[in-house]
Amino acid sequence: MQRRPDTVEQRARERVQLWLMIVSTVLWFVLTYTVATVLDIAHSDRPARVIPLGFAMLVLAALPWLAYRRLVAAEVRRRLRRPGPPR
């Protein structure tokens, strides 16, 4: 039985989005925490500096999303080659 391409592509998109969200969140947290620790912002006289720092690190954490289309295409190819029912 052939899988419907739209279903395969939709599931591939959902999977790629999930993993990109996880990677972006972890990357954002690690970058913000590391830079704040190195700059010793938490112990400074103005701890509110971590807020703009978090926004700046958000830009870097969004960089993995530039590969979204390529990752979806690779996931679709992988799913179409794999035998058996869709997961």
C-alpha cells in the first residue's frame, strides 16, 4: 500500500518542527546562561541586563531553522524509503 504524499510530508514537517524546537530551546538556554555567567550579570548591580541578553541569544538560537526545508525534504525521503506502516 502506498502512503499518501501529503500525509508523509505533514508527518515529516511535524517531526522536524519538534526537533528544531527542542534544539532551539536548549541552544537558547545554554547560550544565555553561559554568556550571563561569563559576564557575571547575575551578580552585577543591574540584573535586568539578562533580559536584552536573552533576546540577543534568541537570534542565534533561531539559526537552526534555516535548515528547515532541507531537513523536511530529507525526512520525506527517509519515510518514503522505509517499508511498513507510517509512524
